[in-house]
Amino acid sequence: MQIFLDLPQLKAGIAALRSDGGRIALVPTMGALHAGHMALVADARARADHVVVSIFVNPLQFGQNEDFSVYPRREATDIAMLQAAGVSIVWTPQVSLMYPEGFASNLHVAGVSEGLDGVWRPGHFDGVATVVAKLFNQVRPDVACFGEKDYQQLAVIRRMVADLDLGIEIVGVPTQRDVDGLALSSRNAYLDSDQRARAIALPEALVMTGEAILSGGDVASALLRAEQHLLEHGFHSVDYFALCDAESLTPLARLDRPARLLVAARIGGTRLIDNIAVNP
């Protein structure tokens, strides 16, 4: 496995991988890897001859009062995990390389980025789209794998790739969960033991609400009950609990097409997100 911090070296490494005509898969990450990330790597390995993983904590996708400075960083551990998983290249650029002095470009993907987290984290998806576009240009992958846990992010990237004719296959990998159902996330490390025990109310609420809607229940009433469930089980606020079109993320008042239930809620000082498919 090769580790690159310099762009010319990365491009030379990518060219060497391409010399045998093999496919290249990219898995973009912000590090602090866990089993969810490794599922992305495993999926990428099944789809391509070579896997490139990027580790870059992207400052553009953190808003004011968010956790950029304290976001978990453990590069040595991450690299050991990736080496054991058979990754070909790890790309670990510095902020000054990704956004040199004078950097002035910003990529905005309208529509899918504007509701849900787009309301609560202004500019977040511009930062995501900008950094992913740069990574795609640097690596030039045939396929890229992203987790369905960050479903709105996945929708934004799919829209960007389609709109810009990038020709990259975008794969959504199912959410990886702990044994009690909580979605794996780097931010779970912020939870104390009591908060961690209470956090399972989030996937419980999703399943409960999905079942209610599939059985013909009123969507608005089911969403209200879900929010109440979270507040009664230790969450102190709910940013949103919504049923949306699975592709456009337009809110739905009734289930008449493939849909997604999406939630963001706060427990202690930690904001958790999750989602599940709900298909008629």
C-alpha cells in the first residue's frame, strides 16, 4: 500500500495502477475509520481492481460552532486498517494543498441540498460537493462508494455527477449498524454511556414510523409520534423527521413512490442522523 501527501506523486501512483487496464474505486473519508467505512472499502474491492481511500477532514463542510477542531483524528490507526483491508493507495492531502491561498471556487448543487440538513447546516453540502469534485478530479476513479447513512450527501453527489457528466459510477452502500441497531458513526464516540444507551431510540423511531406508514397510517401523525418518542427517550431536540422522495428528497405527505425516512436529532452535545428506505 502506498501513502501519498503530494498531488504529483498521487497522479503518478494512479497512472501506475491504470497501466494494467484495471478499474479504480475511490472511497472518500474524513478518517476516524470504523466498520462502516471498512464496509465501503470491501464493496469497492468487489467492484474494482484497485481501491484508493482518501483521508481528509474537510473544513468547508463544517459550519460555525461545529466540531472541525475536535473531530476525531487517528491517522496511524486508520492507515493500519486500510493496509489490512488491501487498499492500494491512501491519499492524505493537507488543507493547504486542497485549498491553497486564493482558492475561490464553490460548487452548489441545488434542489437535493436545500432541505433537511441543508437548512440546519448552511453551506455544508457546498463544501461536500466542492471537496468531492476535487477528489474525483485528482483520482479519476471509475467508481466511488459512499454510505447510505449520509443519504442526503449521497443524493447530492449523484446529482452532481449526473449534471456534470463525470461518468463515475456512484454506489450507495447500506448503513452499517451496531448490534442494537444504532448506525455506526464517528460521532458516536462523543456519546457517554447513558447517551449511548438512549441513542437506540433513533433507529427504533425510524422502524416504528416506517411500519406505521406502510400499514396505511397518516404520515403527519406518524412523524409527530416519532419526534415525541425521541424526546421521551433522552433526545433534547429534533431538527427534522421527514418522509421524502428517495431521489429528489422532496417531502411527501403520503407514500406513493419509493421514499426515505430521514431524521436528525440531538442528544447531549451530539447530533445524530439516520435514515431508512420506505417503499410502497
